[in-house]
Amino acid sequence: YQPGLVRQEILKTTALIMGLLALLFAATVTIGIFLAGKIFNPIAELQAGTRRIFDGDLEFWLESAATVELGQLGDSFNTMTEALRDARRDLLERQRYLTVVLDSVATGVITTDGEGRIMTINPSGERILEIEKSEIEGKDARMLERLGLGPLCKLIADIEEPVRESEITLYAGEKRRTIKAVVTSLAEGEESLGTVIVFDDLTELIRSKKLAAWVEMARQIAHEVKNPLTPIRLSAQLMRRAREAEAEDFDEIFESGVETVIQQTEILRRIASEFSSFGKTGSLKSKKIELGPFLEEFASAYRGAEKVEIELELDGDVACIADQEALRKILVNLVENALEAMQSEGIITVKAAAKGKEAMISIADSGPGLSDEAAHRLFEPYFSTKTNGTGLGLAISQSLARDMEGEIAIRNRKEGSGAEAVLRLPLAQ
């Protein structure tokens, strides 16, 4: 028995086992690192690729991984990237197309977001309003008031309907312009996405129309003045012949002739008065008017008419800012038109209500309503559907309403027969 040899063999065996264990550990670690690289490196590349996609680099392409599962994941990532790249290309193409369209149209376009900030304005909008894109883009729409575009700012702020069309007057630069604007509210469910304002400059068109209207008015006035002059001349000639002939019924002829002259002179006076009123409507003094008492007093003047019923409906205490006499003149004209349409027989309903920042006065009749031609030409000077009208009443009323920052609209009633005139005026706070 040799203990030393046994001990030596044990040490050799132990060293061999430890070496094998160390070799096995090293191999395990090496295989683990290799496998980890095969798994974690593609995941790291996927993470880096996701970050690049988030930063907008849609041209990034992920190389295929060694394993089937990670390879499928990489292929799905590349498919998603390609879909995003195609979607961005389509979106950029549509955006470029819309930009070209907006830059090419002759009408102005302004868009705002849900918080009231101005997002875009096209070149035509800059030209019409005489402002630079850099002055307003990204800023609150209320700043338009500081640029002298208060009426446009008010139109954007006061929209309560999905679509509202209005004609406003403002100063763009040093020029007074009449703008036709259509404001569309964008919404998805209960969420407001903003507004789109499409507007056009009607200044030159209105100027040319006014010139044509004045020419037509001069022709009509000449015709209207000539009509009374003929019976005046004939009456004067008849009275002179009767006097020269010493006719026995000279007194009767004289009285009849004088009465004719007075009547026709009154017609001439009315023509001159309405023409004068149409020419000057600017000296108004607006103040707060409580519409309840005002309309009660106004309606009482018509309640004595036979076969005419006046109904008054007031939605709470409503007050407007207006010139009292101008408001009375407008309402008289609208009610007289309603009476004429009903041939002095029927029901006239007068309503007053507040809507947004406006006071609304409507006068509805039970007549036959408006023809298509009349609906489009009501406010033209010297257009009249009456046999004895001058055609200036509604034109004067619209001028008075606009001088008080209001507007008149007349349309056929949605329910029942007849027409409805709606006067919008600034609401008194």
C-alpha cells in the first residue's frame, strides 16, 4: 500500500475534473453569450429601429434575424415601416396637392384649430386682407382685431351654427372692403376641431353693381317723375281752357284740377324723400333699446287694423344696440311689406330673441311667400313687387341695418305659408 501514490492519483483526478468543469463552464458561457447575441442583438436593433422610426426616419430597414421567430418579428417591423412610409408619401402628396389648390384659388382661406389658433392662410387671403402669413399663423384668432380686422374676428368668435354666411365691411390696409365670408365649424362628435373661413372681396363687384343700380335708378326715377307730371300738365291745360272759355263748371274743373295737382305733387315729394333717404343713412346714434317695451308699443299701432292679427313673442328680456328711429323705420317697412303681401288680411308674428351675441327680430306673415326672382332681388334699389312702390324701402332698410352693424335676411317660412324677415342687431350686454 502506497498512500503517496493514491493521494497523487486523487489530485490528478480532481485536477482533471476541475479542468473539465472549468472547460464546461467556459463552453457554457461562450454558448450563452453566442445565443444571447442571437436573441438580444436583434431586439436591440429592433429597439434602435423603433427609435429611428419615431424620429421620422422611415427609410430604416431591419436585417433578417437568424431565428425564425425573430425573423418574423423583423419582417413584420419592416412591413409596418414600409406601410408607414407609403402612408407618409400619400399624406405628403395630398398635402402638396391641397397646398397647390389653396395657393391657386382666388378666394381667401383661413383655418383655425380647436383652440382658436390660426393654422393657415393662403396667398389670396393675404392679398385680400393685406397681411403677411407670418403675422398671424400660430396666433390666437382674436389678434385679428389688433390688425383692424375686427368684423372678421367677431364672425369667427360668434359662430354657433355648423355653417354661417355673412357679408362684412372692414378696412384692409387703408382700403374699405366688403367681404363675403362663409365660416364652417369643424367638429367630430362633441369635440371642436376648429373652423374654416372662406372669403372673397366683393368691393369691385358691389361697386359695379351699385353703378348699374344707380343708372337703373335714374331711369326709374325719370319714369316715376314723368308719371305725375302728365296729369299735372293735363289738369293745368284743362283749367286754362275752361277759364278762357268761361265755362259754367269752371269752379268744379278748377277744384278737380287743384286736387289732382296736390295728389301728384305728394307723389313727387314721396319719391324725392325716399331717394334722399337712400342717399344718406350714416348719421345714426345707436344706444341700448329694450325690445320688449319697444315692440309692444310698435305692435299696438297695428292692432286696430281690421282682419289683421298681430302676435308678439318675446324670449326673455332682450336688448339691442341700435338707433331708435332707424329701427322703427326698418320695422315699419317690414310690416308694411307683410301687410301688402297678405292684402291686409292675415296674421303677422313678431318675435324677439337673443342668439349668441346678436339680437334677432323676426317678422313673419301668412301671405303667399316670395317668388324665386323676388327672393334674389329684394334689396336691389328700385326693384318692387308692389304696383305703387318705389322699390327703395328694403334697400334703405338694409343700409340702415348695416350702418348699425346688423343685417336683414328675408326668406320663405320653413313651416306654413308666407315669408319671414329676420333682422340681426348687436346684442346689448
